[in-house]
Amino acid sequence: MGLDDDLVYHADILIFGIILIFALANLPKVYARFSRSSGWSEGHRLHSVVPRRSMNPAINCNPPISYPIDSTKPSFVDLESSTDHSLTACVSLPYHPGNTRMNDPYNEKELPLAPQRLPPPSYYLLHSAASVLRYRVHDNYSIGQVLLMMLYTSIIFYVSFYKSNPFTDPHRAGFVIASQIPFVYALATKNNIIGIMVGVGYEKLNFLHRLVGRLMVIGANVHFLGYVYKWSLDGVIYKMLAEDFVRWGIVALVCFDLLGFCSTSFVRSRSYNLFLATHIVGLNVFLFAACYHEPACIPYVIAAVVFYSIDHVVRAVKTRIATARLRPVTELGITRVEVPSLNAGWRAGQHVRLRVLSSSMGWWGWSEVHPFTIANATQTQEGMVLMCKKTGRWTSSLFDMAQTSSYCESGKEAGRDVTVMVEGPYGGVGHTVMSSYSGTMFVVGGSGITFALSAVQDLIRAGEDNDVKIIDIVWSIQDPGSLSPLVTQLASIVERSTTARVRVHVFYTRAISTTFNGMILPRGITLLPGRPKLAKLLDAVVTDTMSAGSANGVFVGVCGPVSLANLTASVVNGFDTRMRTAVGGVTFHEETFGW
């Protein structure tokens, strides 16, 4: 027992020490965020304030297939032949002070090149190491995540098998499992202490929750089978199975095995409600069973109960019941959800968990909770806006319900009002302050445009309080008709930006029979067939940022399919090191949900 206690104690201290290292590395971002007044008022709790004048017109949910015409600028730009997107463009580019746009052909003043001191060789070594850690490998995990999982697994295996044989000493495996109870429960919570310390949302730590859970399932079965083997050799198996503490141990084992089976992607993708129900019941029953099975588990169970209880109290504080208006956006296959009574309290890129309290959602639809990224900035007349893509049964029911909207006297669609429960905000870019960068590039696919809309609106609204000079949105869609409902809003964002140059690049990937000859889009918006050439687009953003005389770095955010996120990460990792250094660095953030 003495060796078991020491090993488990030191293992937990080592794991906590690793978490503390990541927390200390995150302190500069924490200071940068909370040194601003907005860091204390945004990103924690939804509420309502007196709205400002809305900076963007509402989306036309049923528009005709036509586009506003601006004869001063063509809609199609050939990125292949544009010299402004080459690597040599950083040598001599137009300089545009103040509000002059970067693509103004009449401003011919050139930015004088300032002498730059090359960084030491160690910088390139560190950058290469960071790029390797971000490289995506098996099942969309990065090398850094794989190494972290290998480290955690190695710690657990070491304390489980050091001077111990699971067939002769099965007690060790059970003791190791008990020591991990607080970690698996903390990682399962939406407001978990580990995420707060390291500055990431719960969804970014979900891979560790799955890992710890699987290790505990394996350990519980090793623990049980080891004792069955030992009792069988001693001839006392039936006597021991009749003991109460053994029966409680079997109850805990059944809970673990049920949780492990229902957490597989096969079950989860086919019956999420079964996955959720087994988690709620299994995790609670296990705590009681563990205490009755072995009193030594009680301190670990108490820690887990504390984490679990605090999370639910915070979730209750973060939950709002409000009236929302549903509008269908047919071209995008999206339901637009507007909550006028909630218009503040979130940061760009954050999401909320939505529950629709209506019998129209089906027998169990009202009980389901789904996460959606907030699609607009704070303090607007329309309140919080969510754009829910029709992808499954629940979102299809929501879309069908929105299509039964009522109409006002003028014949204009008024939408359908429903009662919703909104919990959040969660996730986002953590403690990163996007407005501190000189340039930003948002790569989004389909309904991932919500991430870009909220972030760009937030940056533009900040005005002189932010350092961003260049903003590019790269949006991949299947059908160009999907642009129609948002073209007015995107044009408004482009035109109302007074401190930054905003461009929107829309790419469609589906072959269509419609011709676009003679069609002209608003200034700052381009529409091109094919997939975006992200390397050229990132090069253009960095080049324009440097030509604007700023070198505080470029922020690249991606939201969309996993394949798009992997491609963007690969482009950022492989970006030219010297240009990365000259612009002040390139930061990558992925806003892709995987639960």
C-alpha cells in the first residue's frame, strides 16, 4: 500500500505540474486580455444593454437571385495573374495612410523599406519545432496532441506496472483508476478548471477527456479480471463475489463499460441521446458505487463532485430563457435564430448551447441541446444571432418550424417566435486578443461564416481601439446562390470599415449551369470558381499588412469542415519563415467542433 500511495500521489502531482506549465505559458495572453476593460465584461455571461445602431442590415431571408451592382469595380479578380499576390510584392507596394484602401490605383506613394534585423538561428529552430507540433496526423490530431496523449498514457502505465503484476497485484490498477476520477470529471465539465487555467474552451480539451476515460475503462477491467484470476487460483471466487464491496465494484465496472461502449463514434453518431443518457446515469451511479466499493475512493469522489457541482451552478448562472425569432434562409439551408433580449456578454468566435422549448421539435427534440457559433457582434438591435445549418434530424425540425413563419400586414415575413433556453457563452479564441494583430484572415466553409461575421464586426466596431489594418474573409461554398442572402451584409461590412481594409473572397465548388456574364458584385467582394488557393491568399494578407506599415502579426482563424481546417493549418505551418518574421508572426486558431 505504501508504494501504491507514493506512486499515485507523485503521478497526480506530475500531471498537475504539466497543467501548471501550460497555465504559466498562457499568462501573457491573460494579462493582455484582462488589461482591457472589455476583457472583464465580455465572454462570461449573456445579458442585455442599450443597443447601438446596428452596423449591418438584416439578412434577406428570401432574396431574389440578383446582386447589387457597382460599376466601379468588377466582381471577379484573377488571383493567378495579380502581381500584388507575389512574394516580391513586399518590396515595392503602394502605401495607403489613414482610410485609403489598399487597392486604390491612384495612390502611388511607396512605403520606404526599413532595415530589418534578422532573428537569431534559434528563432528558426523554435518555429520549425512549433510547426512540427501543429502538423496533423492520425484522426486529425496534431503531433502536439499525440505527444501529450502519449505522455499521459506513459504516466498511467508506469504507475500501474512499476514493480507490479496485474495478475498478482490487481489492487494497483484500481488505485490508479481512483486517482484519475477528478481529472476525467473536470475535463468533462463545460466550465472546467483545467480549461480556465490553460486558456482554452472545453471542446479543445475533449480529446483528453476521451483519453482518460478510455484508460480508466481499460484499468477497471484489468483490476476486475486480475482479482477474478487470483480468487480462482485460491478457490474463493464464489465467496468473494458474494461480498457487498465486490458487488458494488461490479456495478462501477458495468457503468464504465457501458460508458466506454456508448462513447464510441459508432453509437454516438447513430444515437446521441443514448450517449447522453448513459453518461448522465453512468457517471452519477459510478460515484456512489466507487465509494461503497472502496472507502479510499472517497477523497477522489469528493473532488469530482466539487468540480461537477460547480460546473452545473455556473451553467445555471449562464443560462437564459428568452423568446427567439426563427427565419429560414433557404439558399443556405440555414435557420436564422434572433434573440433580441440578449445582445451583450460574448466575444467574437464564442458559441452557445441552444435548446428549443417547443413541441414542434418532436417528442424528445425539446430536450436536446446543440452548440452554435454566435454570428454577430454585441450591442445590436437584432440581439444575438445564430445561424443553424440543417444537417441532422434536430436542425431539420428547426428549419421546418422556421418555414411556418407568419407574415405582417405589408406581406413581409415576420418570422416565428419560440421560447428557447440559451446557455453560454463558451469557447472562442480563449485569451487571444484579435484586435492586437495588424492583419487577420478568416477561412470559413459553409455555415462557418458565422465565426467570420462576428469577428469582423467586432474588429470594425472597435474602430481606433484596435491595431488591425487588413481583414480578409475567405468563404468556401458549394453553390454561388448561397452568397445571395449575405451579400448585402458583407457589402455593408466592407464599406463601413474606416480603419481597416476589408476584402471578401467567395469560392464556389459545385459546377452550375447559370452564367455570370455581366454580373457585378459590390466593391470588396469577389466570386471565383474552384477551391481557394490559401497559400496565395495568406501571402497577400501578409504582404498588405507589411505595406500598411504594421508588424504586430497576422491572425488566421478557420471554421468549417475538418478537411478545410487541416488544409489551413498546413498552409500556416508551411508559410515562409522570413515573411512570418517580418510581419511579426502568424497565429493560427481553429474553431471546429468535434463533439
